[in-house]
Amino acid sequence: MQSNNAELNRRQRFDQVVGEFHQDMYRYAAWLSRDTAVAEDVVQEALLRAWQSLDALRDDAAAKPWLLTIVRRENARYFERKRLDTIDIDNLTASQSAMLAEHPDEELDDVRKAIYALDDDYREPLVLQVLMGFSTTEIAEQLGLKQGAVLTRLHRARAKLRETMNAGTVE
């Protein structure tokens, strides 16, 4: 009976922790992978890994950085083990061709391209701060850096983005 209660408590804790941050996990995975289908796979694997190592989470207040670290590592594992399929654009179906004909928001695409063009050292702290809402202290903990290094990277990332957007050299 006691093991059933322990298992129930574990499930409730997991549901509470994951329920609160599931959308953040998905958003971060989508940003990292640039593909919603891959993001879904990464989040599923991250959830499995989080369940398996839930006892390692000592403080539920640290759940968000803990979960996002798992997502980041699962994303890396995904691309280490998975060889992505290529598509022959000459043989697309009608629905696939229609997707290519969509008129995207060019300004938004330019900003995304400029962010993607940043080195990982600059892009990741910027995404963690702007998209995920982390403080510089939390980013420093996530990336294993000093807070001053994070501030420097954020400053340089913004300067590079500004320079790229002002020059109109987004490729």
C-alpha cells in the first residue's frame, strides 16, 4: 500500500512539474530544432528522461531550468542519432507544393534568419532570455557560465542582430 502511495505522489509531482512547463519545453525544442515535428519528438524523449530521473530534481523551484536542460540535451541526441530525410522538390505532392507557395512575413523571416545566423554562443543565451524569459542568473546556471559572460554574450548578440538588420544583409 505504501509503494502505491509513493508512486501516486511521484506521478502527481511529475504532472505538476511538467504541466507547468510543458509549453516552454515545446517552444524551446521548436526553436532549437526549427521543426515542429522534431520538437514534438524531442519533448516526448525529454519527458521520458525527466520521468526516469525525477528523483534527481531536489527542488521543484528549479524544475524549469532542469527540464530545459533535458530538452537541449535530447535535441542534441536527436541530431546525433538521426539522419534526416531529404525531399526531392521536383516530386512534391499538391499540398507540399502549396506550402512552398505561401507568402511568409518577410520581416519576421529576416529576424529569424539573423538570429539563426548568430553563433551558438550568442544565439542560445538570447533565445533563453527573449523567448523563454530566463534571467541572466538562470541562463548562467543553464549554460555553466558566469553571469558576466552571459551579459557580454547578450550584448554582443543584440549588437550583431542590430548590425545585420540595419545593413539589410540577412541571407
